[in-house]
Amino acid sequence: MKAVYTAAHLAHDVTYETYLGQPLPANEISERAELIRQSLQGDGGFSFVAPTDHGEAPITAVHDPGLVRFLESAWADARREQLDVPYLVADTYPTIKLYEGMSPDFAAAQPAPEAVAGALGWWGLDTSNPIVEGTYGAARAAVDVALTTVDLVLGGEQAAYGLCRPPGHHAARSMAGGYCFFNNVAIAAEAIARSTGERVAVLDVDYHHGNGTQQIFWRRGDVFYASIHADPMRQYPFFLGHGHERGEGDGQGENLNLPQPAGLTNDGYLAALDRVLEAIAERPGSVIVVSLGFDTYGRDPIGDFALTTPVYHEVGRRVAATGRRLVILQEGGYYRPALGDNAVAWLRGAESRPLA
Ligand code: Q9C
Ligand code: ZN
């Protein structure tokens, strides 16, 4: 299988994230992508491809241009404001409750704050998302990884893997969060829909609900979003990911959430997967974009599922058995000792290559 990778992700070099107001060692660190790359190299069954520059247009096809400009200038603006902190994270958020009862257009008419501390909240979802000097460049490169993976599949590969870092599925149209800045998978799905005119399915198997992807395609009939994730009643992103969220307008019925309990086993996971794959099979289209997370692993430090390495091979195998072409893009997964094995297992499954 072809695997798209670039060392540009290393520039998003974070040390701490904030959790409940406390600085803690960051989970989403560059070592993650390096461990996956090393395991794919060691496997021998993957050939590496560098991403090509796809410009900004595919990003603003799904994101507010203001988010792009904010991420591009946040670090320099903070320095100009003499905001002398090791990483940028918001303190104040414009929550939806603030606007309750006011006119529906009120929020939309509010200006983005000039001060970085305010802009961080305006363009942000949560405090777990540190921005450093190299964040923008790395996030742009992750988008190029995703779009180059799309090119490979639309160019004839049955499946290809994009080692995206930073990940993307929590990033919404105007909002970065959850270790994500640009929504790599949504940008890829949009590019596929535009270039093929076909309907596209997004299959999100990260442990967390992909609130950003869901939001971007909420009213869209041409992109089906399906996700298996921890119930948002107990887990981030908390406010979206419930089973009753089915899409609206043209997107009515084109959003499928299967929230899951703590302790979810391999068998429980595969049962949910079969439901989602059935829903995909009921819809037209020839390409699935996979949001691939390994935070479903039993030892993941921020997850609570109980999956083991062999199930990833079976998940990859069942997804490939749909017969659809696969654009497989990396999202989360934070138990570093098993990341490489889990990635190799999933991707070998997706090529119907047995586990060694
Ligand atoms: N104590 C992805 O997996 N909250 N993002 C972390 C840790 C944010 C996860 C709390 C989790 C974001 C792509
Ligand atoms: Zn996740």
C-alpha cells in the first residue's frame, strides 16, 4: 500500500496540553507519527510518497477563511502582543448559551476579537489544543497529506494511507479543537465529492466522535458521515455524537452515530462496525474516507474501550470487503507502544494481507 508521509508534522512540536486547567504532558506529540512510520517501514509492505502542495482552496471549501488566517498569524500576533507563553490556549469562549434568547443572527454578526487571547476562544473548541510556532505549517502539510492520498486513490489505487498529523476530525468549519486544526478528512471527502460527482461515505473509527466532520456535512446529502465512538455523555467532545443526531435538510438521515459504553470489547466493536458498513452499502458511491484512530485500544491513556491489536486487522478487512476504494487518514491513538502494530494490523487487513 502507498503511504503518504512528510516530516513537516514535526514542526507542531507540543510538550504540554491543558486538561481541566492543569498543564499535563501532551498526548498528541510528534513521536506518534514517527512510530507509525517506523512500523510501516519495518513491515516492508508500504511504499512512502511525499505530499504535494494543494494550496488553500480545498481548505476554504470546508473551513471559514478566518480560521485559516487566525491559525496562520496567531503565533506572530501573540509575540507582537507580548503574550509570552510557551503555547497558546484559550481562556474565554463565546459559548452558545451566551446568545440564547438573542436574535438568531446575533452571534453571526459579532466580530472576531482582535486580541489573540480572545481570538483563541473565537476560533477554538476547547483548551486541549495547544498552538505553537510551527502549528500552522504542520496543519497545512497534514491537509496536503490527505489530498495526496485522495489523488492516489482517484488515480487508481484501491486503498492508500495518509499519515496525517495533526489529526482533523474535531475541527469544524470555524473551530479548531481536540488536537485538530484543519479537518483533513472533511477536506478529502469534499475534494472527492467535487471531483467525482459521486456520493462519499466517511467512516469514523476514532474513539472520539468527529464533531467537526459531522457539522461540516450536517446539511449535505452527498456526504454520509458514520461514526462509532465513546458516548458523549461521558467523553469528549461531550456536546455532539448522540444517536439521535441524524442530519438536517438535504442531509436528513445522512449522519449516523453509534455511541458506545466504556469497556467495549472486540466483539461489541465488530457488531457496531457491521451496522455502519451495512448503512454505507445501502448508499451509492465508490469511495470511503476513513478517520482512523487507535484510541479505541484497550491501553489508550485517554480512552476506555478494550480493543486488542488483532481486531484492527479484522476491522480493516471488513471495511475493505465493502469493495469500495479507501482513503485512510490517521486521526488519534495515544498509547505509543502499540501504535505501530495497530496501524500495520489495520492496513494489512485493508489489503487482505494476513497478519505476520
Ligand atoms: N485528558 C483525537 O483523538 N481531550 N482527539 C483530552 C485528555 C481532548 C482527542 C483530555 C481529546 C481530543 C483526534
Ligand atoms: Zn480520538
